[in-house]
Amino acid sequence: MEEDLQVKVQKEETTLEHFTELRKIILWSVFFFALLFVIFLFFMPKVLPLLSKGYNIVLMGPLDVIRFYTGVAGALALGLTTPFLGYQIWKFVKPGLTPTESKVTLTYVPAICISFIVGISFGYFIVFPVLFTFLMNLGEKSFEVLITAREYFLFLLTSTLSLGFLFELPIVMVFLTSVGVITPTKLKLVRKYAYILLAIISALITPPDFISQLLVLTPLIILYELGIVLSIISFKKKMRKEAAILT
């Protein structure tokens, strides 16, 4: 009876420790986000010329300045907080992992950062300029186009931040393969459904024209195929390790 009571107390203490650690992760992530938010907000007059790309952006009212500054600073801070949060989560689950699992999982943190940066760069330097120039030229043929800060920021955010997360698709596929959730065979079987889903996503984050959607859909399909290739490599490596353990 005393042993059962001790086990129960130990479980409760362990649960409490986990909640305490989780609370620390949340607080540190919030603090990191707030710090980046303040930094970006302070340097916003220098950041805006880079984001506006020379376009004359119009504010419709005095409060638009606050909305625009906080919106841009918040989006940039959120993007950079994601890798930090991933590292904090890794530290949280590390005690329950073997040394090998811990080492492998840690490699996904820089991979996530690199994929996110590549996705944002692709959106900022390729997708956004092409789409924005195309739509501006289309509008200027018949109208006098007025670019508001709100509409410009929303379009920029959709074209960059969303691609930053989407470019992490291969990393997610490899991770799910390494933990045994999916296999390369399953990924191949659902390929056509994945293409349909990617086409829907590209349609949601781009204007309703074929060229824009194709510009976003093409790299997403390439990323999915890259994910399958990396999944095959990860799966074979996993099988070899399991075979070595059995022998």
C-alpha cells in the first residue's frame, strides 16, 4: 500500500515537473518573441524601405501607422521565434530520448531554420515581385492604383511567411518517416492527393490566375518529391539500424 502511494506521489511530482518545464518554455518563447518584436519595432523606419521596394504606400488614417508597424514587427518576430521554440521543445523532450535520438532530433532544428529562411527568401525575392508587378501592371491599364499599407502588408505577408512554413514540408516528411509515422510507400500512394492539396494551398495564397498559382505550385511539388527522396534515405537508414540491432 505504501509502495503504491509512493509511486502515485512520484508520478504526481513528475507531472508537476513537466508542467513547470513546459511553463518555462512558453514563458521563454513569449519573452523571445517580445524582445524581437520591440527590436523590429524600433528599427521599423529602416526596415520599411526594404519591404516597400520603392512603392509609394499610402496610409488611410493615423492609426494605420500603428497597425502597420506592429503587424510587420509581429510577423517578423513570429517567424524568427519558430526555430527558437523548436529548440526549446527539443530540450523538453531530450530526457526521454536516447543519445542517438537526441542527436538526430537536434539536427532538425537548423534544418527547420534553413528551410524557413529559404522559403521566405523565395517568396520575397521571386514570388512577391512577380505577382505584385503583374497585378499592378494589370490594374494600371484601366485604373489609378492606390497602394494602402494594409493591403500591401497582407499581400507581402501571404507571399513570404506562408512559403516559409510550406518550405519545411520535406523536413516534416523526413521526421515523420524517422519516427515511424509514415513510410516512403505511403507517400507515393498519396502523391496525387498531396498534389491536389498543394494546388488548393497555392490557390489560397495567390491571386486567381494560372501563372501565379503555377509559380507557387511548382516549387511545392518539387519539395514534395524531394521529401519522398529524403524519406527513402531515412527509411533505409532506419531499416539498417534495426537489422543491426537484431543481429
